[in-house]
Amino acid sequence: AQVKEELKTASLSLSELFDRAEADEVVGKLKVVSMLEAMPNTGKVKARRLMRELDISESRRLRGLGPNQKRRLLEHFGVAPAGR
């Protein structure tokens, strides 16, 4: 719940969230759709549409995202992927 609130208030960036998911098992188990719904200006419908567009399964969890899926999510939200 705290992570979702941090995303909603933009005090946690998407790239920081991906880093935290690698280190924190609880965050890593957060469903991607829940994370997207917590993003500013993204509701349930937009979140599911984006997941279909980016070819991400609705059951996917943060830790299970591949590098290309992470990159596409970062690009969608206007964040340049680290190291690129």
C-alpha cells in the first residue's frame, strides 16, 4: 500500500520501483496491473489497455518483467531507461 501511495504522489519513480522490486521481495510480488493503476492519471481501464499494448500478461508481477517490458513501460511514462 505504501509503494502504491508513493507512486500516486510521484515520490517514487518507475525506475526506482523496478530497482526496489529486485531487492525487496514484497515489492517484487506486486502485480504490474496494480502498479499501473497507482500511477498518476492511469485508472483500471488505461492500465489494462497499456498492458495489452505492451504485451504484458495481467498476471505478471514486477519481478517477473523482462528487460524489454521494463524499457517499454519506462518509455511510455516518459522516463529514459538507465544506462541508455
